[in-house]
Amino acid sequence: FRGRGIGTALCATVEQNARSLFGTSALYLFTLDQQAWYTHLGWSMLESCSWCGRAGDIMFKKILRHYPTRR
């Protein structure tokens, strides 16, 4: 299913829900091999680490709360 926008839509939904339901200002994730893809979505590298002997990276993304605009 790669290339169909499913992952991008899933990430956007997680970000929106974290922002609106929990007031979260940053998200963190661990990835073994998709650093470039997450970087394309606005994520930044925090630090390298390993999991079960496999090298990967912890990444983060600041998310801004959206406040309703007054009319």
C-alpha cells in the first residue's frame, strides 16, 4: 500500500488527535529505517539508539495547538 498516502493520513490523524484531545505539544517515535520519510513529514531526529540490537533513531515533532479564530 506504499505510495497511496495512507501513512501520511495516519500520521496527520495521530497529530490532530494528540493536539485536540490531549493538548500535546510534541510527539516522539522510534524508527529503524524510515527516517527520511518522517523527515519529509516534518519530524526531526532527536538521537540514535538501538532496539533489540538494531540501530534506529528517536524522532520528534512539535505540534502547535490550533485555537478557534474569532469572527
